[in-house]
Amino acid sequence: MNICVYGASSAQLEQSYYDRTEELGRMMAKRGHGLVFGGGATGMMGAAARGVDAEKGYILGIAPRFFDKPGVLYENCSEFIFTETMRERKKLLEERSDATIVTPGGIGTYEEFFEILTLKSLHRLDRPIVLYNINGYYDGMKALLQHTADEKFMDESNLKLCEFMDDPGEILAYIEKYGK
């Protein structure tokens, strides 16, 4: 299957974030899964792509044309699609993938996560969604979602729409078994 990986584009993170995400990418490719991602050469996106690339896996990059500048986009994609807008990019990331893994990221990653989670809550799609909780990065997000449910701003059942995991093997096993 093709797995969408969201994540930071930052090149200033602690090395363990990159290493763990590259490991995820390697495992994805070894298990026969392709990567669908935002096309970035750096950050978590670049790390996932390097991992998949190291194992000769399929990589689909999708990015708006305004990102097409030297050093910004990952050059070894199997296929690359340029869009005009970020909204078009997100739509294609969703349409061209079967599952979503959210690696650590900033506001752009949060926005992508919340959109896909909202679509799942509205029954507009059904796919596994996993937050890759490297170094406990998403502990605060998990607490926020629990607080949102506790305060009745969302139904408690929405907490079951995504998983928080920190082991790439467990993440992929969950995705592979989802819906079976």
C-alpha cells in the first residue's frame, strides 16, 4: 500500500527524529509499502524519503510549484506531481495514499493531521492514522485530544480514530491489519 507521511521540513531538529523517521522509511520499503509525501528534501519528510530510497521503494512526492527551488525538493522520487496550491497538494496526498503516519512537525503538520482526523470523524474516509510519537513528541497532543473529549468539545469515540505509537514495526503492523 502507499502510506502518506506528514512531518516537519525543518533541518534543525535533534538527530534522533531524523534517524527514527529514516528507519520507518526503510521498514516501509522492506515491507513493500510506498511513500506518498510532501516532496521535501529536508526534515522529517526528507528522512522518510531517504529511508524508502535506501531500500529502493516507491516514492511519490507532491508539492506546489512554488517549492520548486534548489535544495527544497527530494530529487530521487519515483514520481513527482506539482500542484498550484497547498490545498491541491493535501487533496492528492489523501487520494494517492491508503494510510497516514504523522511524524513530529509544526503547524503545517498539525493542520494536515487535524484535517485527515476530521475527515475520518465525519466518515468521509476510513484509513489508519498513526502519530509517530518519537521521544514523546505527541504526548501533549494526546493530552489535548483527551481534554477536548473530557470537556465535551468532541465525542469520546473520536479518541479511537488515531493511534499514538513510537515503534515503526508496531506502526506498520497496525496499518497492515487495519480493517481486516
